Amino acid sequence: MSRIRPYIRGSRLAQAGLAVTAAGLLATALSPTAGADDSPTRATALENAASVLADRAASLGLTAAQDTTVRDVVVDADGTQHVRYDRTYRQLPVLGGDFVLHLAKDGTYRSASRATAGTLSLSSITPKVSAPKAADLAATALRAANVGETLKRLTSKPQLVVDALHGTPKLAWRTDAAAQDSLGNPVARTVLTDARTGAEIDAWDSIETASGDGKSLYGGTVPLETTRSGSTYQLKDATRGGTYTGDAANKTDLCLLTVCLSRAPATVFTDADNHWGTGAATDRSTVAVDAQYGTDVTWDYYEDVHGRKGIAGDGKGSFNRVHYGNAYNNAFWDDSCFCMTYGDGDGTQLGPLVSLDVAGHEMTHGVTSKTAALTYSGESGGLNEATSDIFGTLVEFHAGNSSDPGDYLIGEKIVRSGLGRDALRYMDKPSKDGVSVDCWSTTTADLDVHYSSGVGNHFAYLLAEGSGAKTVNGVSYNSPTCNGSSVDGIGRDKLGAIWYRALTVYMTSSTKYAGARTATLNAARDLYGADSAERSAVAAAWSAVNVG
């Protein structure tokens, strides 16, 4: 879907590619968008994958009723190839139909990672529940999730899909419902409804909350790449895909997550002397500096560390909107506009939500959407949020900004005294926020994704820093384990390498914490060896948060 991911993730990656059917299993020509900048290595991987699909259609559950499209391609330095696919059934999107083919250097099949492994077959794709009825049910669910709030301009848009994520595959309506609250700020919920019975299958918030020379609010004076336009400068960076920052003028927009009925403006900031902001929030360009700078350092982290150029890996930049809404205590990533949006906060609980870790968090929702596309509910949703917290933290460390040094506190710069604590979340001991969990249990999937993310955040801290008391950049931590063990850390660089490979190569939309353990163990094996200390450390850190 066109996902909005508040802080605190978004349409799918342009689906290029290979249509595959069991009848002929012939690869169609790549679309111009996908193929324009394909390197020979990537093209070879696609050819190899098409051949493997033809040979292994049955074992992958592919039938004449199904088609596949390429979502992503990863080619390792040693020539190993990983091609990620989405699936349709009789032209309907399949939730949980995604899979990854893992190929050897010579293109031969090694293995596959599948979101779901069951047989995909439906007796009919004609719904008994009408689209208007599904829209009404989703609207009711949105109201129920915002009890006590008067919603206005409520709209909902159903899409017929095949749900293979929740047990036996079934025909379902996936409905994106959106409205505005009493302050004019957006609220949204995605509801999955059984198209035969009308029963709700699942529902999740579609706004994922998270809670840039320029003088910023949080990062001091920072460097900026800008664009000259006549006698003025634009806050637009041609060196990073044309990324820019605009002023939303305290307006909001209303989107169905696939279609926006209205869009708040994003008029690009301009300046006469190319020295931006004053460092005070009273200057509207000050937070624009923070937002642009956050985009810059996040882009640099992914390119410098992981070789990924831009959120989608295609070198194209996103854009930022600041001063969104009225005292809006949120920031979010939205795939439909490929943009990040930042509220100014209410000044009591939160200030402007433009800190480094928030920017890294939100852009990572975009990266996740273009790779594993972790479903934003249950344990998969917790992993989605943890992924953004992990990389948001690593971005902050990578930036090396003395005014905002790296730490394992999430959103510490934006928190105000009225919140009652000094950060939104704590990676060393997530339960310090009073709502997140340190350890996995059978009830983890029932929690809000921002709280179930604690399991992944705790694992990441333990893997990087180890258990017990420790001081990093002047901040004291004391991370416990859930099994009484003592864990030795392997450092942030290795944590980032392992998690990135797991996300981009092994995780799928349905991955839960047990699957994340397997994915990170596979990633550690690939990077450091099957008998390496790093792989053993991954196993120990997962066991320490009760994921065995």
C-alpha cells in the first residue's frame, strides 16, 4: 500500500519486471523504469532467476494462475545473487506471497526465503462482501481506534487482495481508511476484512509515528549542499538525488494512502546568502536545516556503510516537509509522496520532531518498504519499528555530530519535560519507558508495534555493546538479559552489517522474531563464517531476549 509510517515507514517499490506463469514461465522484457540503469551483473541475476523460476515453479508454489514481479536485486561481492519477488494470484496482490531466490555465482539455485509456504488456491475471487461494505467496516474500525476523537473528512478505499499471511489463503479486502482529527492532523488505519464473511482479519495504524552552512535546532552549525536559482539559493541537494526541504505552512493533507485528495504544500525553502537558520525555532528555516541535514547524513550512512544510494537504492532523492499541522506531535514517512513530514510538536511533551535519529528512523521505513516490506502489525510490525530504531541510532553515531552525539536513546533531543521521561525509547532496557518489553513472550505479537519493537532493540544493543553496565559517549547504560546470561558485544559496525544483510536478503513481509533470528544468523554466516565468533554472538544475543 501507499504507507504512511509515523515515528517514530510506505507505495511499493515500482514493480518492474518478470512476469512468470507455470504455463510458460517466460520472462517478459524489463520495463523501461527498471531496466534503464541495470548493470550487466544485475541483468544476469534477473536472467538466472527467471531460469530458476521456470525449473522450480512447483516447489515455489507457482501455478498458471500466478504471476511474479521483481521488487529488489542484491548481488554480493562474490557473485552470489538474491532476487526478491512479489506475487499476484489471478491479478490480485498476494499478502505474504513475496519470496527471495538465493543463487550461487554461476546462477544455480541455492535456496529460497518465502513469506508463506502454503499452497495458493482459491475456489473464487468474487467477494460476498461488497466494496462499500468493506469501506464501512474500515471506517468503523478507524473510529473505534480513535475513541473520544471527532473525525472529519473520513474516507476509505478498499482493494481486493489474497491474504496468505493469516493461515489458509483467503480472499480479503484491504481497506485504507483516513481522516483528520479535531486539530486537522491525519489519522489512518489499514483494515483487512474477510471478503466472504466480513470478519476483521487484522488491522494496523497506517501512520507510523516516531514520535541541515545552516544553524540547526539540535545539531549546531552544519554543512549543507544547496542549489542556486537566480539570485537566491534553494534548500535542495543535487549531490544526493535532488533531495529538498519545503515548508508545509502548518497545513495538513488528506490521503487515502493511495490517492491524496489534498496535499499540504511543500514550498522549497530559499535564502539570499546561503547561510540558513538562526538556531532558534522562531526562525522557520531553522528546523528546515535540521530536516535537510538529517536527510543528508542518513543518505551518507546508507551509501558509505552499505553501498545503498538513496532509499530505493536508485540514486533518487526524497523530500521533507516541515511545520506540518497544528502542534503535531509526530513525524512520518509516506511512500505515496516518497517524502518525510515533520510536526513542530506541542512544546510540552515534544519539540519539533527533526532530530537525527528521527530522520534516520523515518528514512529507514522507506528502505524497509523497498526491501523486506515487513508487515506493520504483530511481530513483523515490531521488527519493522526496531529496524528503524536500529538504523536511526546507527545514523546518529555515523554522523559524529558533537552537538548530538550517538547514543542508544530514541528521540532524546525532541523530548520535553511534560513527557515525564528523557527519551521516547531505550534500547539497552526498553521497559524503562513503562510500556515496551525487554524479552520475547507469546504475547509479544499482541502489543503495539512501537512496544513490541523492544525485543529487537534490546537484541541490537546486546549484540553491539553486550550486557551489564557500560558508558558510551557520556551516557550510562545497564542492559540486563532475560535468561541470566552474560553477552559480549561485537560493535555497532558489525550489528549494522548483519541487520542490513538480513533485511535486504533474508527477511520477508511475514518475518517474526524467530525468523529474524534465522535471518541474522544466515547474514552473520555469510559475512563472517559459519563458525565465527560473530555468528555465535548473534545466537547468544537472541537467546538473551528469549528468542531461541
